[in-house]
Amino acid sequence: MIKLMRDASHNYPWVLKSIMGILAIAFVITMGWWGFGEESGNDVATVGDLSVTREEFRRAYENMYRFYKDKVPGEFKDETIKQFVIDQLVDNRLWLIAAKDLGVTVSDGDLREMIVQTPEFQKNGAFDPETYQRLLAANHLTPAVFEAAQAKEILGNKARMFVRDAVALTPSEIAEGQTLMTRQPDADPAKATAAKDRVLQDMLFQKQQRALMAYQESLKVKVPVKIHRELL
């Protein structure tokens, strides 16, 4: 079941984007990026020096449950969703640690670009400061709190992209993809070229995903992770 949920997030990018939004909202509301807001005894997980608070987990779980119930076909067990949520929260902490190790940073420009390009903050296709302020106020957020949390979200994503973009197909892998396409000839040269490009893009994507998973697993070996399942 957890594999199904993970596959959904990989196969449907809008699902993954929504999941990240759900978790980011939980971070903002609880100020849980660095374990603020609750005593350490209420942490459901620790990842190195970072923590996941019980309140943050609860909010993320409730949002995730509603999301899958409304958007994704099928029934999901309570324990399955809990496991998926805590896995995602822990993974996000790991990528924040990775960003520090890789020397990745977030500039004011990075943050500004993310905010002005968010559709919910736009009016007539352009960023609208009044809409931005109103939506934050409606969710009991100040720009400072929201932007601090979003900066961490960008930081984790930039660490992922750093690892992903370091991966490329080798000459032998490219030759393998081209050989595969010669077995499926197309009378239209344009279609044949497009199909060859898709094959190589798919091969690269799969290799990048394997690299991300391998890097993440290496972080789990290096960084102590403790989950208090009795608090989930």
C-alpha cells in the first residue's frame, strides 16, 4: 500500500506537488522546521539535530488523509497513511541536512521567485501583494513565518536537484537506448526522433531517481534517525 502511494506521487507530478504543499503547510503552522513550539518529549521523530513535533505530524496526517480521500482512488488504511507521512517528514529533514553538507543555499531571489510565481498569490496573472497578505492572514500567518518555512522547502528541493543534476547517461547507456529504438522503426522521421528523445529522457529520469534514492539511503546510514511510533 505504501508503495502504491509512493508510485502515485512519482507517476503524477501534481500529486507530489500537493503532498509537498501539505507538508510545508504543517511545517509553517507548527514552526516545526527546527523543532520549535513543543517540548522535546513530544517529538515523534528526531533526525540528527532536527525534530518532527507531534503537532506537526498530526496536522500533516490530517491533511494527507483528506487529500488522498478526495484525490486518489482506492482506500488507504490509517496506519499506512501514518507511515507514509512520517517517512516524508523524516526524508525532508534528511534533505535539509544534505543541503548543508553540499553547501547549497537559498537566496532572497530564490524565495521571491517562488512566491511571485505561486498562482494563489496572483491576480490577473501577476503577483498581488494584497492577495498575498490576505491569504496569509486568513491562515494566521505572518510573511516572516511563511517565508522562513518556504526557504527551508526550497533548500531541500535545491539539494535534491543538486544530486539529480549531477547524473547523466553514459555513452554506453545512450547507445543502448538508440539500439532499443532501432527495433521499433517509424516511417515518420520526426516521430522517430521524438520517440528516441523520449526513451533517452525516460532512461535519464530513472537513473536520476535511483541516484536520489541511493543518496537518501546513504544519509540514513550517516544521520541517526529515531521514530517514536507510540506517539504517532
